[in-house]
Amino acid sequence: MVYSLALLAALIVGVGEVVQQRVAMRAPPDANLSPRLLWWLARRPEWLAGVGFSLLGNALFAGALTTGSVVLVEAVFLTRLVFALVVAALWGWHRVPLRDLAAAFGLLASIVVFLLSARPQAGDVDSAGWLFAIVLPVLLSVGVAGIASRRAGARRATLLGGSAGVLFGLQTVLVKAAVHSLSQRGPAATLAGWRPYAVVGVALLGTLMVQSAFEAAPLPASYPAVVTGQLLCAMAISVWVLHGGVRSDPPYVYLMGASLLTMLAGITVLTRSPLLTAPSAQSGPGPSGG
């Protein structure tokens, strides 16, 4: 069940985020990194439709987190890039290039190898390390965004994408904690606590970062950083703060490292696919996603 929910979430979120990116590219440049960007986007029906897709996908993602570990669900969630490629091809009746097919299969294989090597276990969402787990990623994200504000074009988009990815990784772990609280304590106790409000705050800041990245340059400049930043931040918090278990024997650690590098290569190739970057693709909902 957890795999089905994560895969369906990946498909829906992938489509939604690409729609958002294509609208954000038309936003005024002077609104970058400003709440005015979100206000401009919120008045575009296409962007709102993309947000609707992402919200539905994230609800399914939260469902997957109820039974699966953060590391497992985040790894499976990487398949959104493969789904996006397929959607792009079907939408425009294009043939998928051989290079992209190889990257897609390589990404899928690396996810399988990573999960078999890591055998991730759920951590303790009631850990006492939450202050560290929240403050450090937020400071890192804001610091990177500060550097990005002094850059332009693709460099700006890459830095902002990484900043957003860190926040989305934190958001994943916070959602896991909020869902756990809801199931154990009920709605009233959960709403009386800090977790739901931390989810909303981090999500809003992450949305500003990622839409600013989307506005600064085409998707290939920012999306590898978004996806990998989210995966690595969620893994780091899950393992080092919430004490989620992964194998630590040297052979498995080497396999995990190799599979992560292969994932990064696959992500980079897929986000540079002509199906996602060609001018003709910009007229349809298409591709990429995370």
C-alpha cells in the first residue's frame, strides 16, 4: 500500500509542479523572492490548477508516510521524474529519446538498489531533537537564498532550488510527525500542538523559494537541486535526529552511496530532456516533476 500511494503521489505532484513552473516563468522578475510573486501567481488559474494537483499528490504522500519510513517514501517519490517524462511524451505524441529511457531505467534501478541496501526503518517522531531538526535546515535554506539573491539566471535558480529542496525535506519529516500525532492523539490535540503550524510555515517558505527558482530560469536549472535537496535533507533528519534505521555495514553503505550518485545522474539527465525543455513543450502541461 505504501508503494502504491507514493507512486500515485509522485505522478500527480510531478504534473502539478511542472504546470506551476511554466506559469512562474512568466512572472515579473522583480517579484523574485518576494511574497508579491505568490500574489501574482495566485491570480493565474493555470497555476492554481497546478497547485491543486500538488496538494492532492501531497495528501497521498502524507498517506504513504503513515505506514512507511521517511527514507523509503522519499526514495520512491523520485519516480515523479519518470512519470513526468511519460506524461510529456503522451501529451505531445513524442517519442522518448533513448538517452532519456536509459536515464529513467537507471533512476528506477538505483531506487530499488538503494531501498534494498538501506532497508529503512521508521524513526521516533517524538524525538527530543526537533529544535535542532527545524532550526538548522531553515537557517541553511535562508542562507543559501541570501547567496542566490546576489546571483542571476541559472545560478540563482540552482541555489534557490537547493534552498527549496532542504525545506521540502524538512516538511516531509514534519508531515510524518503531524500525521503520527493525528493518529495517536486525535485532531484536537494535534491542532493544539506545534506540528501542523510548523508544516504550514515551512511549506509556505519552501513554496516561495521554489517558485522563485522556477521564475529565475527553466526547469533544468533548479529541479535537480530541488529533488536531491529534498531527499538528502529528509534522510539526514530521519537518520540523525529521529534515529530512523538504515544499514550501516560497509558493503551496504557503499551500495547506498553508489545508488545515490546514480539517482543524481538520472535526475540531471531527465530534467534536461528535450521533452521537458523544448519550446514546443511549454504550451502543454507536460513534464518533469517533484
